[in-house]
Amino acid sequence: MKLRLTGYTLALALAAAGTANAAPMLQLDIAGGRYDASTQTTVATSNPFTLYALLTLSPNDDVAKYLDKTYFISAALSPAVHQGINAGSFTFNGTTVAATTDMVYGTPPVETFEELQGHDGGDLGRHSIYPTYFQEFGFKFVSTSRVNTYDTAIDGLEPITNPNGGSYLAAFTVNTSMLDPRFLVHFDLYDSTIKKCGTPDQRLVGGTVCEDIDVRSFAPFSHDAQSPPVPEPASMLLLGAGLGAGALRRFRQRKVSA
């Protein structure tokens, strides 16, 4: 069971959602995570951690169509970074991402043409994260990975496997322990669509017709996720002191018993 919204905050969340059962179509969650009501984000509590993406469809939805789509998770540096720096690295499902050299600057989704990477009306909302450096990971939900439906911002549950469950789940292993401690990784979930942004007479470099990649559906910003916070310097000193004292006690015990 995860720590979630309580009291007045819970009442507001229920009112915004309509009902507790009206889970968004797309959501992110983290195994053992806690919900931060101030930022409306599920936060990991350890490294490495398991990031969940959930897809919940309505009874009348064409399941095959939604399972055939490619969905994307954006892993973005926060606070925002506006120029390339060496900020360490993190791993996403076995892929190592160097921050910021392996990342794209701007706002998701990743555009086909670099000239279009700046924010436009079809891109993901900024929600105090973008523009910054981010990496995009594509995946598909599969019909055999199903769980009971729940709302990640309200219910305080972990996914419960059920072959007849109302939601589809994809899981990813993430480790941000090698990232520069000044930064966190913020995760967004969405799918995209291609929009023609020019006539045949309006060409980009290489004579290719302009195509703008836009977000089509996305997890509400109240259902995003984030890597674990970096310990405060004082906490790290206390931890180090505790480890040192423990090592000294063990050394003394071995010396006495020798």
C-alpha cells in the first residue's frame, strides 16, 4: 500500500476526477512510490525503481486499435536545463542515457525535424517542466499484461494482475543513482500523431514535406511520475556518520573477540 491523498486533498481530487472509478486513459505509477500532493506526482522512494505505464479503455473502445499504437515515455531533467552539460547518467530498461549529450532539448514529442523542436500548440503542456533536456522511449501495451483498474493519484494501490482486468500495464526498470544530484528525472506518458505543417511548395532541408509531430493523448499532469529525491546534505552526513560508527563498532567487536 502506498501513501496517497487524504482528507481535504482527497475530496478535491475526487471532485476533479468525477468518481473514484473514473481513472484516466493514460497514467504513470511507481512501485512503492508515494504521491506528492503539492506537485501531484508519484515519486519513487528508492533506486532502482519500477515505473508503470497504464492504459485504461472504455467498454466501447476498439482495443486492437489502442494496442497497435506506439506510446511514449519522456524522461526529462528537472529543474529545467537550457544548455548542454555533463549531468551524469541514468538507465531506462537497460538503456544508459548520458545527460545531456544523449538527450533532446525542447518539449515533447521528439520532432522529425530539428527546426520544429521548439514548443508549439500541439506539443505537451509545459507544467513547470519544459522546455528542458529529455529522452523519449517508445513502447506498446500488450494484451496479456492486464491489471485491475485503479487511479494512481487517489487509490493508493499497487497493480493487481488480472487477465480480465480493465487496464493494460507496461513496466520499466529505472535507475537514476548515477545522475548529478542537482537533478531529478520527470516522466510523462503520451501518444502522438503527425500533422502536415506545409504545402508541397513549403519544403525543409532535403526537399521533404514539413511534418509536425503532435501529442494526441497524454496522462494528466496529476498522474505523472518522478525519480526519488536526493538526500539533503545534512542527511547524507548523518548517514555517513551512522555507517562509520557502525563499522567502528564491528571493528571493535572483532578485535575483542580475536
